[in-house]
Amino acid sequence: MPSLIESYEYCHELTQRTAHNFRFSFLTLPPDKRRAMDALYAFNRITDDLGDEEDVAIELRRTRLAAWRESLRFVLKIRAGHDGQWVPGTNVTGLADGMNPTLRIHHGEQSSSPGTDVIGTFSDHPAHAAIADTVAQYKIPHEYLFDVIDGVEMDLYPSEVATFDDLQRYCYHVAGAVGLCCIHIWGFRDDKAIPLATDCGLALQLTNILRDIGEDADVGRIYLPREELDRFGYSPDDLRNHVMNDQFLSLMRFQTERAKSFYARAEQLFDYLEPAGKPILRAMIDIYGGLLREIERRNFDVYSKRVSLPKWKKLWYATRAMIFSR
């Protein structure tokens, strides 16, 4: 089992390698909160990757997510029981009562088929110590992490998003719950921050959905509500065929304006954050708001080329956020 320092280093390296937008905003934080955000990002990245392995059968992905969930549940319990200290050499064993025995991990092995060579074992995952330490240190409610895993499981069996309420429920699991974890790390002074953090996560996730609308449709995922597609006369087949027409432009203008309304809600979160958390929120809103503006600038052409911001602009937003905080 890696030491706590090694675990945080693993999370930092994973963040640097894969967090193409978020890692710039992390630069605005003091070192202790920055490494906590590395651990939180690592949790989300690992969970997403377990659900997104397209070359792995869906049922096996579901099984791996269940094993990841139970290993996480156990290390959080271990960490909570040692007065804030991670215990080197801790392995996941004797998992929650009533757990499916095919998922029980014991000293790096499954108790029954399928074997660990198929499922994979998380008993000594290098991110465990850092994730558990961050959750305990910042008193992050455990259910937020399990809500994120629930959200990734939703994507294993895509169902039609009928209404915006359906989309909001999905976005809470994959983004809003993450926002709630974030404000515990950043520090907040009033419970009024909680719904605003959820709205901030929704704004960022709506931006992701609009940016990736074509790529998602290609793999059978359509997140825009069916009632809104119907309202604008744009069909799921049009989406899958990447049709750019007047109906699509009207639909995208509507979606973009709604995302902006949630960014406006997110701006209210500054009133309830501790000073250390304000620069990172500013950087996140500016970077993802910048993506939304770039989508508009391209006249909503998200099909021909992936929308992104250059590295220098993301660094500028992070630098400006630090200046803003002073």
C-alpha cells in the first residue's frame, strides 16, 4: 500500500496528465487545498474511466464500479476510525455486511469468480489514501462521492432524457455532487452555499454537454431533453447525423442562454466562500464560461471540431483570478 505522500503524488500526476481545464484553476489554491483537489479530481477521473472503457463489456464495467464503490466505502471507514491518520499497509478486507460475495475483495483477491484478472482489485489502489485523507480532513459527506459513482453508472445504460428535470438529476450526480465536495475543501460560511454549488456544477456540466454533443451522440448518449428537441424540431437522428440547420441553431441558442443563467447563479456563491476558495471558483467560471463563449463564437458548430481554449488563455484566467481575489 502506498504511503500517504505517495498517494497524493499519484493523484497530482494524474491531475497534471488528464485535467486539461481544471488543473489550471487548481493553481489558485494554497498547497494544502491544491493537493486535496488533486485527490478529489483523481477520484472523479478513476470513476469516470471505469465507466467509460468502451472495449469492456457493460456488465463488467458495472461490476468494477461496484468493487470500486465498496473498496472506497471501506477505506473511508478505516480512515475515519483512526483519528485522522492513514494506516500504512491497510488493505480492503471484510467489506460491508451484505455485500455481493462476487465483489468481496480480500488481500487482493476475489472470493469467487469472476477473478481479479477480469474485474481488477482496488484493495491497494494508489489513490485510496489521498482520497480518504481528503474526505476526513475536510469533512466531506461520504454520500457525495457515492452519488458521483451513481451518476457514472447511469451512463452504462443510457435512457432517454425526457425533461429538463431528468437532466438536472443526472447533472447533480456527475457534477453537482462534485461541486458540494469542492466547497468543503475551499471552505464556506453558510448553508446557502449548498444549492449554489450544485447550480455551479450544473452550469459547468451543461457546457460540457453542449461542447460534446456530437461525440456523445456517436456513442448513443443524448443528454438534451427530448421535449426540447421536439420543441425546436430537431430529432435524435439529426443529432446523430450532425445536422447543422436553423432548428439546431435555435436549440443551441436556447441551451446556451440557460447555461448562462446557471453561471449567474454560480456568481452568488462568492458571497459564502472563505477567501481561499474564491480564486478557484473565479477561474473555473471563467474557463468554462470561456468555452461557452467559444461555442457561441463558432456559431454553435460543435460538430466539425472539438471546442477548446488555448493553454495561454486558461493560464491567464487563473492568473486573473488570483489578482481578483486580492
